[in-house]
Amino acid sequence: MYTFQIYTTLNDEMRYHDEIEIYYLIPIMMVIIPSVYFIRIKLFDKLVHGIDLKKIEAELDEYERKEKEDSETDIIK
């Protein structure tokens, strides 16, 4: 964001400052902000809370497998 502002301040050929930059910033920030937030959440959960997402996913897979086996045995009976 500041890069655009510095560029327009130093560029004397531009007539209007801070009017066009928002159109360039919106798509860039739509990519950067969620990706930084996602990385922060993963690090925060793993390091601060001690939550390992791979273990949780393995437990869910095991639970789904057991449910599927139970439903298959119910069908056979």
C-alpha cells in the first residue's frame, strides 16, 4: 500500500494522487491478507495451543472408517 503512495508522490507526471491506487490495491490485498491470516492461524494453533491438524484429521478419518464399517455390518444383518 505504501509503495503505491510513495510512487505517486515521487512521480510528478501523475495529475491525481490516491484516486487510482485503490483499484490496484483491492485485488492485491484480497490475496495477501487471507494468505497471511491463514499462515498466522496455522502457526498460532500449532505453537501456542499445541493443536496438530494432522492428528485431528487422522482421528476424523478413523471415525469415518468405523462409521462406514458399522453401517456395512448393519446392512448385512
